[in-house]
Amino acid sequence: MRHILAVLVENNPGVLTRVTGLFSRRGYNIDSLTVGRTEDANVSRMTIVVEGDDLVLDQVTKQLNKLVDVIKINDITADEYVDRELVLIKVNADPAVRGEIMQIVDIFRARIVDIGRKTLMIECTGDEGKINAIIESLKPFGIRELVRTGKVAMLRGTKMTSLCDEKEKKDNEEEK
Amino acid sequence: MMFSGAEILVKSLLEEGVDTVFGYPGGAVLEIYDALYKSPLRHILVRHEQGAAHMADAYARATGKPGVCFATSGPGATNLVTGIATAYMDSVPLIAFTGQVTCDLLGRDSFQEVDITGITLPITKHNYLVKNVENLAQTIKEAFHIATTGRPGPVLIDIPKDVSLKKTNFNYPKTVNLRGCPSFGPGDPKRIKEAADLIMAARQPLIYAGGGVIISGAHKELQELAELADSPVTTTLMGMGGFPGIHPQALGMLGMHGTKYANCAVCECDVLIAVGARFDDRVTGKLDEFAPQAKIIHIDIDPAEIGKNIQIDIPIVGDVKQVLHEINRKLEQKKHPEWQNKIARWKEEYPLRYENGGSLKPQYVIEQIYEVTRGEAIITTEVGQNQIWAAQFYKYNNPRSFITSGGLGTMGYGLPAAIGAKVGRPDKVVIDIAGDGSIQMNIQELATAVSNDIPVIVAILNNSYLGMVRQWQELFYDGRYSHTEISGPDFAKLAEAYGAIGMRVTKPDEVRPALEQAISANKVVVIDFVVEREENALPMVPPGGCLNRMLGG
């Protein structure tokens, strides 16, 4: 089963290597990993999508927790969450088919962000299913280049993956 | 007042109560060695950096205090790697300082540059590259905290040469603020209650104790638990000395080279209490058939060890000493005469034994070492048959008296370990029980022992084979001894060339006088025991086999 882990880490040099090194040497598979700064400049947040049964997830979480630079891990898979991915697609677009492509772009509420002589660059955000669907729809035209960011995810409502544990607990209780 | 990074390093070590460092100078640590020159710190100059790491490691194991080693950049740093990995696998608080090229040369493949923080990433608990002298004192404070708290482990600090040169103010921090470094207490009271209830309900309990007992200083609490629950105790290789070897409830070691009676007890116990142990493959044998009838209680400070290899019924995460204290408070005196009788029968039926004929037997040498030292020595070992026999035929009654590379299985560990242990515990007789193969891996450290006047005894069980590998070739490869016959120098003469005392023993009746002479000499002594060549370390569980089906059991 696939799990989404929200991991808060110290924004120290080498922290990404520490995390990915742990996955590779213990033989865990990463589906995707994104990382960026958070509201706190000293803290980065990783969204890691990992494939494995409960035993593997248990070990992944515990081993990650042992890294000194890892502050907090939250497996949000079982909760209500929003997840998004962004994709840039450069697709073959002779003048004859541009209209058709623009219709697809509209359907997916995507955007055209660049026009070349024979190509269009399309930007699309959404969950994984939507991204897969737009890629499938554009394939017949010939995709020249494609880049995906991997997943970012956040819990819905007032639930949080943040450092203020106490506040979080209180908020969660209020929500209930 | 302003101090250089090197001076700050030395002052910080003194603040941490460090008295001895083991190391080897070089270009990138010239500043640090210059600061050492003026300091009260004792520095033991080794002959190879691997020796420095092992010495610091064994100093830590013998004393319970963190060990410290120094090396220069590049090859100096990479030479530490085996020592750091050894400490990592056995949870030893080791702090390694390495020099590094100046910050402006980093990443340019400079002379003697190596990415040692990258290399040691998977074998340290944490590591640092300090690029700003302002952060040095705080980093050292954190390193000592990380290395010594929770499950201990090695920490490496890489210091570029210009950082050791730059000056700043020195205020050694009083506290650390590490959000990702949790502390552990006495464990979940609910789980402790469940564990105590299960132990009270047990009819055939067994305690399986590992190195965590020694690290946590929980040997008294363990003995109390064993006596209250009337439970036999088997220890892992790392747990030797955590429970008195001469105690009537002691079963010795379990696992691949354990006693048959310990392994039988594992197979038939109804409650297994794992204390500071990690269900290593050398202990469990075939996982599906490990303790098949038992409910398992697992007490460990590292949450990641719970359920890693085996399903646990009652996990307790916490400091072993505190957890045992809490459990013991909830126990009443139990008696299990039937279980004890069963175990007594196994002990009678399957004792540890060997044929003592005309030739010199390695097991006999170890028994004699035990008798001559009355079990009060610190024993270090190399890796292989020597290590197994040292675990089987010497009875360890005190914690921190058996120092061996358990997890990594590092040949060449024993001699530097003996030196490190002797530096930490000069009051103890320290003996390295070695093989003729292993000893040659770090034999250069004889010079360190002699020149620093560190009187250790090296007892080489010399069979001119890589004995354990030969044993596997005999048992599992139809006796094809592929490259396991190994020659060595005349060890007695070599010892003398180093300025140590060298002896050679070939007959059983020479063993005791040689040992007595070695101990009373109070010098570095190498005794070359020429033993039976094809003696096997038995009994043995074939790899992947079930614990109670042992060869030679």
C-alpha cells in the first residue's frame, strides 16, 4: 500500500542525503519525494510517498525518527488530506491540432505557459489521477518533454503537521 | 579572550571531562595537534588510525565514558571508517574528530580531501562538517549529547583546517537544543503492568539479555528480575557480563554458537523476556522457529528495534535499567522447580565440552586464563573461533569485562581494544584473546602499547588457519580449504622486536606458568599458544537452521 509521509526536518545541509540514504540502504522504495521550506525558515518539509506494507512503514517511520535532523513524521494516508502535483508538458502542436489541444487544456483547467513554433508548453496541477489523465490525453500528439514535481500534501481542516504539538492537540479536540 | 578553533576543541573536550584521546597527526590537524601540545589531555599516538578508533571504542566500553579519537583528512579519516562502523554496530559512544581541507578547497578534489561526512553517513548516529568556528563549541556539545544519550553511537565532527585556525570567543554551552533527539524514561506504565503480569503467569520463563543491559548499567536489576521470576538467563555475545556467568541461573550464550541448553530453553520457554537485545540473525537462527511457544516481552531504548525482526507481544520502549526497576517492583517471588529441573537435565546432557588429549587445546588455554585471572580480567577478542571460545570458556561475572566486536565482527579489533581498555581501566589485567589471522590485521599497535607503557597481554591461539572460515569449509564445503591456511611471523620474536615480551607455548602444562609470568611481568606480553590445528568451535547451529538442532551439541 502507498503511504504519504509528511516529514519535518531541520533545514541543515545534507538532510536530504540523510533521508534518501536511509531509504536506499534499508531497501525501502520511494515513489516520490518533494522538499521545500516551511513557514519556519529553520524547518523544511518533505512529502514522501512510499510503497510498502504496515511492517515496512513502521520501520521507515522509526528509522527516520532516529535521524537527528528529523523533527517529526506524520503518516497522513489514513486522514483526510489534499494532495497536489504539478506537471509541465511540452507537446507537439502543429497549427492544425492546436485547437484540439487547447480544448483538452480547458477540460483539465490547465494552462498554456509557452508557445514554440511547433510545440506548446502546458502547466497543470492536480492530484495524481488528474495529472495521469491529462498526460494520457496529450500522448497522441507526441509528448516531447515532461516533468512532474511529485506530490505535496496537507491535512484538511485544523489538523496540522506542525511543531506546536500542544496547539495541535487542542485544535484537534475542538474540531471533534 | 579569543581562542582558535583548535584551542576551543581542546577546551571543549576538557569541559566534557575527557582525559585521553587516541589519534594520529597530519597536515589538516596541525593546528589541533599544536593546541594539544600545550594541553593536559593525554594523547596516545597510534600506528594506524583504525587502531585509534578501536582504542577509543574499547575505552568507552570498558569505562562507560565516551571515547575520543583524532585523525587527519583524507586517508586518515578513511582509516577510521572500520572503527566507526564497529562502534556503530555495537552502540558505542565514540566521538571522532577529523581534519579537513580548508573551506575554500572543499569540493575540488584537493590534496587529502575526502567527503568523510558522506562516507560515514550510514555508520554514525550523526555527523557534522563545521564550516564556521562560531558553531564549533555548540557542535561538540551536541556531539557528546547525541553519542551518549538514548541508544549510544558514534558521532563524527569534520573540521576544516581554517576553522581550527580562526579565532573567536569561547563559552562552552550548558545545554543542547535538539528537537530531533528524544529522551527516554522508564517506559509506558500500562505496558510495564502487562509485562509484570505475564512474567508472574509464566511457567517456563526465560530472560534473553543483550548489550543494552551493560550500556544501561542494569546488571543488578537484571539479577533481581531473574531471581524474583526464578527465570534462567541467557545472554548474547554483547550481553556477556551483564549477568554473572557463575550464577546458577546463567545459561551462557544463545544462538549460533550458544550452549545447547540455552537454545533448548529458547525453544521451550513460554515467556521470553528480551532485555536490551535486538534479535540478531546470529541469535535467532531460523526466525519462524525462534521461541515458537513463547509470548515475547521486548524491552529496548530504540523503538526501531521493536518488531524489526520478530513479532512482539509486549513492547516496552525505555531505558532498560529504569524499566526493569519498575517491573521488579510489581513482581512477587516465584518458583519454577519443574522448569529448573528440565534445564538442569539439559545442562547435564549437553555441557560445553571438548576433548582434552595430548595436544594443546584452545579451549584449555581460555579455561586457564579464567582460572589464573580468577575471572577478574578484562578480556578483549579478535573475531572468529577465538571470539567464540572466549565467550564459551571464560565466565564473565562483571559488566564491561568482555569487549568484542559483536555486530560488525571486525578482525583486528582485539589488540587495539585491549590497549584502549587498559588505558581506561589501568587497575585491571587486560588480555586480548586472539587468533593468528586476526592479530596480524592490527599487530602494529604493539608499538603503541610498548611506547606508551600500556601493559596488555596478547594470547594468540595459533592454529595457522583462519579457523572459523576453515571450520565452515570443513562443515559446509566438503573440506575444500580455500585460502584459509595462513602463515604468520614468529610471534614471540616479533614481540621482542617491538620491545615486548614474547613467549611460545606448545604444551598444556606450560600454559599456566606462562600466564602467571605474563601477568606478574606487568609489561606488554605476547604469548603464542600453538594449538590443535583443526579444532572446531562447537556446538553450532548451521546458518538459517533452528536453534535446538545443533552440530556437535
